[in-house]
Amino acid sequence: GLPLIGRRDTELVLTGWELDALALHQATGVASLALPRGATCLPPALLPYLEQFKRITLWLGEDLRSWEAAKLFARKLSLKRCSLVRPGDLQPRPLEALNQGLNLTKILRAALPASHKSIVSFRQLREEVFGELVNTEQVAGVKWARFPELNKLLKGHRRGELTIFTGPTGSGKTTFISEYALDLCMQGVCTLWGSFEINNVRLAKIMLTQFAAQRLEDQLELYDEWADRFEDLPLYFMTFHGQQNIK
């Protein structure tokens, strides 16, 4: 939608899909853009193209993930100039709203201001509270497949939480945490290891052995097969090892 934007346009609606941008432009005539990588990604390279707009309305989708992305993008774009169309049955994504014969102009006017980053009202929290009540399993986080007792304690791996495991040397912290991380990683949870005591080669060997559930040193002919599968996991390692400068 970028070629249709004029230099004098000061208001913009940001959507997640091309058809949504087309639906908005057809129904309201407002300047509309579709994010190139979907509703949950705002590449930094696009920010300069959005500087001319004094008001930006984010209407990204109709699910919880799109709503979270809209709030994050509003902080990147400046809360003062952003408004959000909250998901709901009466406010689906633009294409669906057009198909249902809803008034898209009215929906845009009802968009919530992103407001000050340190102050919120219950009006802004209302839909999120409802979302947590409706999506209790989703809010609980990603459950471990192999640790049912851990699920009872921590309710799953949850966004924004820090968990610390402590114990004396040789008590099995690294062995357990690598199993803990591998369990989540195999379910698609992006994982980053910062191992300052054990080097990455040794750590990767431990995790690969756990992943294969067998001693690969006794069956080296199977190494490439398991390594190919292990390589596909969303797993990364920091290059830091030992004592590091604080910067």
C-alpha cells in the first residue's frame, strides 16, 4: 500500500495483511498500509516510512497475539500518536468486518488511545482481563511434556517470568536444566543458552545425547541423522565463557 500514500497524508491505519489494507481503503478511503511480514512483525527498516503520520491506528487482527503486537508496536511508534482497535466479535479484522457489513469508519473512531506508558485505566485493561479468563491455558504458558510435577509448580514456561534453580556442585543442575530447556525447545520455544561455566561444545553434546536418548559415541553412524534433527530446533548459544567484562 505504500505507493498509494501521499506526502500530505497525516493519518494512517496499519494492518497485518494486504487484503485488510484494501478493505479499509475501499470502505473508508483512509491511507492504509499492510505490514510485509504479517501482524506480529514490525521491521525497524519500516519506521522511517511512518514518521510523517501524526496519527496511526493499529488494526492488526482479531486474536490475542495481534493485540499484544499492536501494543508493542505502539510503544515503538510513540504512544502519543497511536490508537488501537481491540479484537472482538464486533471488531474483527478489516476484511472480515467488510464482509459482515460492519461500519469500518465507526470502528476506527472507537479505537482506544495507546496513552501514557505509565498510566492505564481499567477500560484499557478490560479486554485483556477477559482474554486471560477465556484463555486460561494460553496464559498458563507452555507445559513441559516430560515434567508433569513441574507443571503443577510453575504452571508452564510463562512469558515475563524468571526461574532460578540452585544447588551444590555436581547435584545435576546443568543436566536437569538442559532437559528442561530441550523439552520446551522441541515444542517450538526459542531458547538461548548463556553458559559461562560449561563450554558450548560440551553443552551441545549433553543436549544432543538427551535429544537422541542414547549414547551416540557407541553409534557414530547415527550422528549425522540426529545432528540434522537437532539442528532444526530453535536453539542458540552465547559465545561468552568464563569471566567477562560487565559491558
